[in-house]
Amino acid sequence: MPHNDDTRYHIAIIGGGVAGLGAALEASRWGFETVLLEKGTLCQATSANSLRIIHGGFRYLQTLNLHRVRKSLKAKQELLEKYPQIVRPLACVMPLKKRGLKSRAPVRAASLLYNLLHYWETGTAAANRSLTSSEVDRKVRLLSGRAPHGALLWYDAHLIDPQRLCHLLRQEAVQHGAEILEGANVTNITRKRGGFELSYSIEAASKTVAADVVINAAGPWIDQVSRLTDWDNLRPSRRWCLAFNIIVPRILEEEYAVACEAAGQDGKNRLFFVTRRGRETSIGTGYLPFDGDPALAAISEQEIQDFVAAFNSAFKEQLAIEDVAGIEIGVLPLAEKTGASLQLVGDEQIFDNQGFIEILSTKYTTFMPQAREVLLKASKYLKSRA
Ligand SMILES: Cc1cc2nc3c(=O)[nH]c(=O)nc-3n(C[C@H](O)[C@H](O)[C@H](O)COP(=O)(O)OP(=O)(O)OC[C@H]3O[C@@H](n4cnc5c(N)ncnc54)[C@H](O)[C@@H]3O)c2cc1C
């Protein structure tokens, strides 16, 4: 639909990361007149810095969060089927422990349960299983000699090209009639005529747009956008953390993504995920306390050194700080009531304040089911209009 100042949309979406784009695609597919306003360029913020793992949900069995397990494995399958050129199966390996939840017997039971759930939900086999230590020594160079109790082999998926996915989502949304504006910075939100009016600046001009429903998908700027409203959003301020991956310009492990826990010299326990990206390797994810403007998130040389030292204590392969060719940084929400620890928000959260719907997104993996949930809420206000 061509945009002019009198246009009233069904849905206006703020933020063109994967959460906002997913919502724009879903909204336009449902037949709603949709506009998306992105202050920069699409998918250049948190969505450009993910580790690119599409989690199949096995890890959520640890907390017996079956809802999340099923949602993730279905989301993974949906992405594999819809975008086979850029989402590929990823074989992952993690050393087992001698005792506890990550030892052989509980992991074997969890694999059995997961394989059943996978078959039940998707009609396809998951084939998670354990490897003996000699299998690990033969097959997984990076873990050779490091898995005396064997390892778990499971299958997640890998997003090969996030920019291409962004392009495909945009293209599909536009084909369904969505209007997508880049360089459109939303500066004010008011309730008007039973809906909303959004002011935004674009190419040094100030404009407005009206919509029946607003979706705030501004990622780490969600609270800033909430504060642009002319009514009181009384949600308490959220805590955030900085998350980062490092990029090493060589292949550390050919065939498998490798997960391994280690305590660094700073005493922090970290889970490293090492994944090949073409001729490079990404290693993530590190977390640091953060409180500030997400656009200015940065890490110090010392923090990179601590991360590299912890990596070196987990693996035989040793890295030097000079091996770090790139760093990907984003800002993620922390769970409330976690004191000083950096406990991330688990499942995404969706808040609906009478048609002002906010998405606190926590994973790339589930952006499609998340968009459907958001649209179910939005459609309550729009039933008679589409
Ligand atoms: C280091 C790291 C590793 C990760 N690894 C994984 C992983 O392996 N697997 C996984 O599933 N997830 C992973 N994640 C999480 C995942 O990347 C995020 O959950 C997801 O990308 C969030 O997307 P989003 O659209 O909510 O936010 P964003 O991508 O940040 O998008 C928000 C957008 O809103 C725009 N915006 C803000 N304010 C305004 C305004 N006033 N007007 C207009 N536009 C505005 C911003 O410019 C931005 O483009 C990782 C995250 C990080 C940081």
C-alpha cells in the first residue's frame, strides 16, 4: 500500500530485527495492512550478531521445560524446511561428565525422550545419542583426549547466512503487501482515535503514521520505545547484559560444532560453543554485565583475554589474542530476580497493553512461532477490519 500521511494501517511495527521482520511477514500474510519502521537498516543490530545456532531444544530438558523443547524443535524443523539453502543441520558434540545431569545415564534417558518428542512433533527422527570416548578421539579433533566419559551427539541447525534470511523475509513480506521503511526512527507514540499515532524522522523530515495496533519489536531498545508513549508504561526497568562471540580466521573443527564447559581464571563458569563458519570459526557466547546505550556496547581487551584464557583451559587447541579476527556484540535481557548473576530471560515475553504489543525476544530460533503468537494477540483488535 503506498504510504502517505493519511494512511491508517492495521499494524505498525517498530524495529526491523528478526522479531520485527517475522511479525511483519506474519501480519502481511494474515492480510493486515502493515508498516515496519526501522531506524537503521534491517537486521543490523542484535540479529546480526547471533551465534547463528538454531537450537533444537534438547538443552531445555534439563529444566523439564517440555513446552520450550517442543516449540524449539518445531521452529528448527520449520526453518530447515522453509530455508534449506541457508539453514542446515548441525551435528553438535559435548563431553559428558562423570556424575550429575550431564553424565551418561541421564543423558541417554533424555536423548530417548527427545527423540520420541521429535518424532511426535515433526514426523522426523532426531537421532541424538552418546559417543564413547574412543569415538570422540577418532571423530572430533578438538575434543581428542578431553572426553573420558564419552560425549553427547545431537543435532541443532546452523543459519549459514543471516543477511540472506533477512532479505528473504523482507521480500516475502513486501510481496504480501507490507511496507518496510529503513532509516525511520520512531520518536513519539500517542493513543488517538481508537488507535495510535507514531511520529518518526526519516531523511531529516518529520512524519506521522496511524495504526490500529502497534508492535514494539525494538530489541534492546524496547524500554526506550516504551517510554516514547504518552501514557504511563509502569513496567519496572529491566536489567541487560552484553553478549559476544569471537571469530577466529581458521577452522578449529571440520565437521562438528563442539560445546564444552570451563571455568576461567576469573572463576566464571562458561559454556563455549565452537562452530565452523566456512574458513572461519565462531566461538561464543560470553556474557558481561551491561547497563547503558545498546548502540555503544563494547568490550575491553582484558575481557577478550579472559575469554580466550577460559577457552584455552577447556580445549587442547590454544588461542592467542592475535587469533581473534572479529567480535560480534549484542545486548540481551536478563531474568528478573537473579541478583548479581547473569541469568538470561528464558522464553520470549509478549506484553499486550490494549493494542500496544511488546516483544521481548530472547532467541533467533523461535522468531516464527513468536510472530504467530504476537499476531494472535494483535488480531483481537483487528478482526472486523482485515
Ligand atoms: C552474541 C549473541 C549470540 C546469540 N546467539 C544466538 C543463537 O545462537 N541462537 C539464537 O537463537 N539466538 C541467539 N542470540 C539471540 C538473538 O540474536 C536475538 O534474540 C534476536 O536477534 C533479537 O532480535 P530482535 O529483532 O528482538 O532485536 P534486534 O535485532 O536488536 O532488532 C531491534 C531493532 O529495533 C530497531 N529500533 C530500536 N529503536 C527504534 C526506534 N525508535 N525506531 C525504529 N527502530 C528502532 C533497532 O535499530 C534494531 O534494528 C544471540 C544474541 C547475541 C547477542
